[in-house]
Amino acid sequence: MKKNIALVTGGFSGEAVISYKSATTIDNNLDRERFNVYKIDINPKGWFYESAKGEKTQIDKNDFSLQVDGQKIKFDAVFIGMHGTPGEDGKLQGYFDTLKIPYTSCDAATSALTFNKRFTVAVAAFAGIPVANSEVLIKNNSHSPDEVAGKLKFPVFVKPNNGGSSIGMSKVNTLSDEFGAAIERAFKEDDQVLIEEFIAGREFTVGVFKTKGNIIVLPITEVISKKDFFDYEAKYQGASSETTPAEVDEVIADKIRSNAKKIYQVFNCRGVVRIDFIYNEETKQPYMLGQSEASIVPQQVQVMGWSLKEFYTKLIEEALNI
């Protein structure tokens, strides 16, 4: 008997536009012979299922069900294809946990933790994973930007502390008026701002997932930004190039894969997680930049030799524990 799968997309932030793109890729590659798929759009106007005929049906939030042709549809699992809040920060995960509906992502605690960049790097550093030095500013807190800057070496990155994308992110080369403007820009996106030392090096990103109890690291991608750094435009508007698999010495690749697997274990991740690194030639170490949305994962899956249908089936099977 086919399982009913809810493909959840949308969101409450500017990252919703990325959610819809990711959900289209997922929707086009889910195995309809095994699953009945219902795409659910969660946005500030409501939670809706839209049929192939364009008819919208509101979700019953009491049990996350819907009525289709007089029949009540309940879901065996949820495929979370959403970036930003509430699908990436643990809010939806907590809701599904309450309803005992399995889903294809990290649990509520891990999602909330890794959505907060400062908490993520703190846990990673405690686990012995190399990370950049950083400080955090909290809105209406007594700490001044100059005081925080005095603890760090420039250049620095200034970015909203919560979130997976690079919206509101700036690179600042010296302590100047530009630094204050960058902080103001980041505060428009979040009440907390992370200021992080720049690490020179090559940027790599890799997807990691678990199936049948085994943690698998996908082929590594090298990301080369056409801009000064990998910001929102570089990520989503073509201002970067991506090479998969990365042309990199196997010693470096092994360090990245080892750290990626360790990060997945330390944070008790589930589903597929994308982890970003900067490899610094001077220290010979890959520094974790953080976790971000899995939009680059499909090309890594294809390079590994799997179809996206196989891959997404594995994620659903893992969620269903079958």
C-alpha cells in the first residue's frame, strides 16, 4: 500500500523563494509508484494543499490532515523542502513531533541549534572541530561594536545570527563606518548579529545523510564566488561556479569528509545536511562555516551515481524507519 507523503514548502521568510525551487526538484523526483505525494504550501496566509486542478484545500492543523474528494488524508511522513523559518529552525519539527508524524530532517532541538550560527560554532568548537573566531551582538545590549571588534582580527564577516542563507551578510575589511553600516544591515534581518573572522582558503561544501544506520558523505563540491565572498547573489543568482566532484588532493578531501561525518554525529543530525568548509592552506585544516540549505545536494547525488528518485526514497525510508 502506498504511503501518503506531505511535501512541505514555502515558509515565513525571504528564503521562501528558494523553498519553492527546491520543492519543485523534489516533487519531480519522488517515486509515485511508492508514494502518494501532496505538496503543502505553508506561508503567512495559511497552510494549503493545491491540487493538479489548481483547487486549494486548507490543512487541518489539529492533526495535519486534509480533505480531498470527501476523503480525509492523513500522512505517514513529511518531506520538509523548506528553507528558513518555520521549516529549518525546529518549529515545524516540534509540531510534527507532537503529532508523532515522522519527517525527513533533523529533529527540533538540532534544527533550532544549527539555525543559530553562534550556538553551532560553539558546539563545534567544543567538539574539537576547527571554526573561525567570532563574537555576537544582541540588539539593545550594552556591548558596543567597537568593543566586540577589538576582540577580532579584520577582515570580518558580519551576518544575521539566525538563518541558513546569506541575506544581510557583509564582508568588512577594516574598522570603519562600513563596519557600523554592515551591523545595521544585519540587524534588519535578525535581533542577533554574528561577527566572524575571515579565513582565507578554498571553499568546499558537502552533503551528508544517513541510511540504514550508515552515515554517507556525498561527493565534495568546490564553490568559487565571482564576488568577494559567497553571498546571497553568489549562492542563488549565478555569481559563483561549482565544481563537483571538487578537484582537490585526496588528503584534503579526507579531512573534509572526516569532519563532515563528525559534525553530523556531534549534532545528532537526521536526513540530508549540507556542511560548508573553508580549507586554510597555512593551518592545513578545513574550518566549518556552518550548515546551510541543501540546494547544491542534487548535483552531488548525481555525481555519486544515484538518481534523485533513489536518493529521496532513501530519505523517506529513513524517516519511516523501513
